[in-house]
Amino acid sequence: MLQSIRDRSRSWGAKIIIGAVVVTMALFGVESLVGLLGNSPDEVAEVNGEAISRQQLEMEVQRAIRSGQVPPEQERALRAEMLDMLITDRLLIQYADEGGLYVSEAQLDQLIVNLPEFQDANGRFDRDLFRNRLASAGFTPLTFRQQLSVDVKRQQLQQGLAVSDFTLEEERERLAALQRQSRSFRYHALVPGDLASPPEVDEQDLRAYYDAHKADYRRPEQVRLNYVVLDRQQMAEEAEVSEEALREAWEEGAAEADRRVSHIMVTFGDARSREEAAAILEQAEARLAEGEAFAEIAADVSDDTSTSDAGGDLGVISRGFFGEEFESAAFSLDEGEVSDIVETDNGLHLIKVTELDRPAFEESREQLRRQLASDRVTDDFNERAQRLIDDSFAADDLVGVAEDLGLELQQSDWVGRDGADGVLSEPGVMEQAFSDDVLEEGYNSEVIELDEDRRLVLRVDEHREATTLPLDEVRDEIESAVRREKTREALVELAAERVERLRAGESLDIAWQQAEAISRQSGSNLSDALIQAAFRLPHPEGDSSVYGHAVDGERVVLIALDEVQPGEPNEQVESFVANMAERLRAQAAIQGLLDDLREEAEIRR
């Protein structure tokens, strides 16, 4: 269970983080001191006195988006989920630290040589590759190391809980037998129309149900809010971007696009001098000028035997995988162009870009438009954000603020501290709504920075205290609930009476439906409640059926179990079920711990 929580929040990083270890901070210099927490004092939550900063939350959100697995348009919906994940992480790490779980610096250093993501073609740790890959995932060496230590502790905790539970061999055998069993039975659904008359509901029934379920009709403290949102993305959507600007941006993007390259490499040293190597490539340039194919010359001249037979093809490359000189030349070329002679540690090269690995212009149009539009409205957004701060601080309402900034004045329905939707559900919003200054004094809230693109100010329009709704206000709802409950009870009584008659051997005129060889995981269209009830009935003896009933939502279903089939052993399926049972036990243990930690913790959002 806990791992599924982690996967949802950091599946984008699992390929690098889980099971990985990194080299000591000393390898990476002063820049590794750039920390995760930054300088922002803003807090979005506090867990047992430990703060979770807004910057931590934003960095997690941006890393998820940068991974490509979360589209930018889902960023807003992602933020609340990521905060829950950060709170869960903090609870688990606090528990691990209290239990003495420890990850040493030596442990974090030792295994880096076995991490292929940070190794060069020869299997050696590559500092530049390490830095580039961390940067692409939004980490500095120090923040990656901190996150890695957290993940290792979490794994220690999960594995310790998982291996502390076990299943006996007899339990495995019994589970396998139950798993492969199938049952054939008949069933018939009783509906309200089968009752002689609908149940009567009187005032006493309503009052008794209301008194027993008052907690269900408890209305929390609520407010109705007026608010304005300044949204950079919305401003960008309204901005105009010319076709010329889109084309220009697309062309400029070619300089950073991944590209497929080929090369002709000539080495120098013991076998030949640098001048001799240069002369060979100068002859190659002359052959290219005469129209000879680059691939043919590579096959004839190149000392890189791993690529010469393929025309010198190195495949698609990105920045950060080759040396500075090679990349500087390769990324200065357009498709089809060949570089001048380039010197690297390996020798001298001629480099040709055979293909730019980027989407066509039409495919990139919308993304380019959003990017350019966002850049163009940035100054206006910043200026309006400052005006929002100034105006909302001085104003006695939000009407003038909305008019001055050209924003829509929005109004919520009644919302509680934990019951808001949409933008009002984001971290810090309802905390502001129920703060003393806003709720008691009637001021506008501070400007709430939802993310890099949005600012919100709210004001309480109406307020009502928590209360239990009176019976008359919820009478219709209670009457419906009581009627459903009494109907279900009457159907259960009818089912029990018919089951007794069937067990006594009486023949009833029932329109049975047949279910043949149904297994627990049969994939049939029968409801889970019906299947589970059929599998709870005892085995029939001889030709006699076993009768029972199941409550299936608003229905009550009669069941006649006719036959139990043992099924054929299936080692693969049974092994899977046994492993799944072990996992469920472990997940239950972990989830139980997590529930207990949440219940005992002091969590403030």
C-alpha cells in the first residue's frame, strides 16, 4: 500500500532513485550545498512540528511535470495530492528516525559504481553525466542525496514490516484449494414489487432514524466566499502570437533539439601525428565537396570501427553525453550540414547531422504558442500581481479590486474548512478563509500564491456556525432513507421466509437464473455481493441444493447452491495468489501503521 502511494507521487523518479546510491557530496563541489528548502519561509503544512515549505511542494510538482508523466494542464489537480504524499513521507521518516533506522554516508557512496544511469560507455561513473541527469530531474547533488537517504530509510521500514508477517504451508494449501474452487448456483432477485404492500413510514420512524443518525446531518462551520484569481495562463491564452514569431521560435529550438549524428574519426598519437590525421580528414572534406557520400567515406576512412560500417552513425544524441568540443560542433549544425575538423580527446572528427529529432512545426504550434504567450505576459502579470497586493490591502471589498485589475469577481457556495472544491481546495486557501483577520475582522485575505502562475485574494461574504440541521430541514432525505431501510428489511424477511420453505422441500414458483461454474475471479457480470454469498454457503450433500440469500444494494437475492467443483490445480495462478496474499498482509501492516501515525500526529495545513 505504501509503495503504491510512493509510486503515484514519484513514479517519474523511480528509475533513478529507488535502489540507487550516489557518490559523496565532496565529489561535487560547493554547488551541492544548494538545498531543497531554499529561502522561502512559507509553510503549506506542519507535521508534528516539522514544516513542509511551499517551495518543497512546488519542486515536487515541477519534478513530476518535468518527467513528462504529468501533463502541465494537470498541475493544479496534482498539487493537493503531492501535499498528501509529502505529509505521508514526513510521518514515515519521523517514525523511521525514532526507531533508529540509519543510512550511513558510506552506504550512500558505496553502490554508485553499479548505477548505470550515471555511468559512461565504459561502465565508469561520469560526473558530468551525473550532474546533467540530476539537473534534468530537478535535483542538485545534495538534494538528490537527501532524497535518496529518505527513500532508503523508507525501503528499510517497508521491508521490515513486510517480512515480519508470514503464511504457514497449511494456509497456502487451503488458500490454493479455495482459489481454484468454482460453484454452480441459481439465483433470483426480490424487488419491492414482491412485497404484499410497501412499508409504512410514520413520524416515530423518522424521529428514531434522525436521533440515531444526527452525526450524518451535522453541518460544519461554513463560509461563503468572494474571491478573485489572477492567472498568468489565462492571460497567455488571451495574448496574440503571430505566425512569424511561432516560426522563429521553432527555428531557434533546433539549436537545442536532440539530433542524429554521424562522424568520421581519425586518431593520432603513436601510429600517426596530428598533422597526418588532419591531412586525412582534409582529403575526406575534398571528397565530400566532390559529391561523395559521407557514409562511404566513413566506411573507408574512420578509425571508429564500431560505427564505420554503419556510415559513422552515432544515433540520436542529447547534450551532456559527449565532450564539450564535440557537442559544440554538433549542436551548431543544421540537418544535412557537416562540421569543420573537430578535435577531442579521442582524435579528430568530421561530424554530420543527419536528422533533427524534434516535432514538426504543426505539432509544436500549440506548445510554442503557450510558451511565447506566457513569456509575453510575464511583465504584465508581475505588475498586476503587485497591484493586487496593494489594492486588496487597502480595499474594503473585492468589487473595486476586481474592476481595477479586470478580474472576474467569483463567489463560492457554502464551504467548510475541509469541504472546498477547485481552486479553493488548494493549500493555504481555506486556512486564510478561516483566519481571525478574514473571518472575525472582515478583512481581505493576504494575496495567496497558489503557484508560479496564480494569485488569489478572498473575502468572507457570509458565515455560519457548525450546527445539526433540524429534522424539518432534512425530512425528505430522512424519509427516503427510512423507506429504503424498511423496504430492505422487509425483503430480507421475505427472503428468509422463502429460504425456510425451500429448505423444508416446498416447491416454489421462482424464475431462477442459472450461473454455471462461477469462480471467485470469474469475470462474470454477477455482483461481488452475490458471488461472495454463494461462496459462503456450505457444500450441498447429494442432489440437494443449499439455499441462502444475499443483500445486494437495494435488492435481496435468493440463492440455490447446486454444485461445488474443486477445479484443476494451476501452479502459476496459485503461486500468484499466494504471493498476492503475502503482499496484502504486508500492505495491511504498512497501511495500519500509516493510519495509526496519521491518527496520532499533529498535522496542520
